[in-house]
Amino acid sequence: VEKDVEKKVAVHFEGEKQLDDNASVLCGICQDCVPPTEAFALHCRHWHCDGCWQGFIHNAINERQVTYCCPQPGCKFIVTQDMQKFFADDAHLNDAKAALIK
């Protein structure tokens, strides 16, 4: 299931190019270098680590944002509900549903 979601809503770094064993990805939010398997991007190709994606999505849900874009300043690529489900925990997903109802 995770691979299906990954293919539909995000681009996994390994699909970009051939990587050697020492490859790393620079997160656009925290500026940490992470293994390629821990970095995702929307189709805009702005790379962020799993932890930053989760924090960004949780924060957007906590602020009751119904739609929101990639965390890269000025980017207009919208985070989909599938991506939300991939990174958010059940409590935050329930909050997101409640925000849609209100």
C-alpha cells in the first residue's frame, strides 16, 4: 500500500537518478542530509525529509487548513489527501476530517 501511495502522490528520490551507497538528500526545511529512502517531494521536486513532511502536515491540520501547498516558499503544488494519509497519524487525520465538515 505504501508504494502505491508513493507512486500516486510523491516522487521518491531513488527514481530521480542512480544513487551510490553514500548518497544523501538535503531536506529543504531542516537542512539535514538524509538517506534517499527518507526523502519525498511532490511533482515540483522540492525535497523534504519524512519528519519535516509529517510536521508540516500535522501543523497544517492543526491550523485547520483544508488545502495547502508544498512547504517550499512560493510553490503552488498542492498536498493531496493521499499524501496527508501517508504522513499523518490517525488523530490528525480525524481532525482533518472534522475541519472539512465544519
